[in-house]
Amino acid sequence: MTDQAASEYRAAGEAQETSGWAVGFILFAGVVMVTAGIFQAFDGLVALFNDEFFVATRNYFFQFDITAWGWIHLLMGVLVMLAGFGVIAGQTWARVVGITMAVLSALANFAFIPYYPFWALTIIALDVFVIWALAAHGRDVRV
């Protein structure tokens, strides 16, 4: 074996140094997931306890009862929050669940735009960041 082949073999077997930016992005994505999950759960509770807080526009394609939206946001918020804690802990399963829940959260908030547009668009933007951070840098942080 030549010296060059041996050094390439050693380099492939050695652990790669984790970038500080990658760790920061993953930690920030986890914190955003926890925070957005809590806010989304509160959003669901508001919809469950006060049917008249949200006012929908007429003739929108996705028309659900406010109580249905309350349960959707409450359950999604709790799941996103729990996955965020898992991402902060560095769990691989949490990255997969986090990406899946962020996609579902973005879709649910897209359908929720006529009820609370500014909030729905803010959560969609945060979900897109979480998806990017977990997909692009998730492999860099392992337990």
C-alpha cells in the first residue's frame, strides 16, 4: 500500500471534526422548534377555548371548524416541541421527526393563513429554516 493510499484510508476512518456553525444551527433549530411548538400549542388552546378569536375569510378552499383547527394546532405544537427537545439532545430520531413535523406544520399553517395570516406566515418561515438546518447540518451533530 502506498503512503498516499494509507493516508486516504486513515482519513476515511477518522472521525470528522464538527463545525461550530453546524452545531449552532442545529441548536438554534431545536430551540426554534420548542418555542414554535409552545406557541402553536397556545394557538390551539386559544382556538379551543374562544371560538370567536379567529375570524376566517370567506370562500377559502380549506375551511375547517375553529375547534378542529384548535386540536390540529395543539397536537402539532406538542409534537414539534417534543421533537425540538430531542434535537437539542442530539437524537437521530428527533431529526427525522423534526423534519416531518416541520413539513406538516408548514402545510397546516398554510391552510390556516385566512384565520391568522401574519402568525401563519411567520411559523411557515421558521419551519422552512428548521427543515434546512436539520437536513443540511443534522448529520454533523451525533450522540
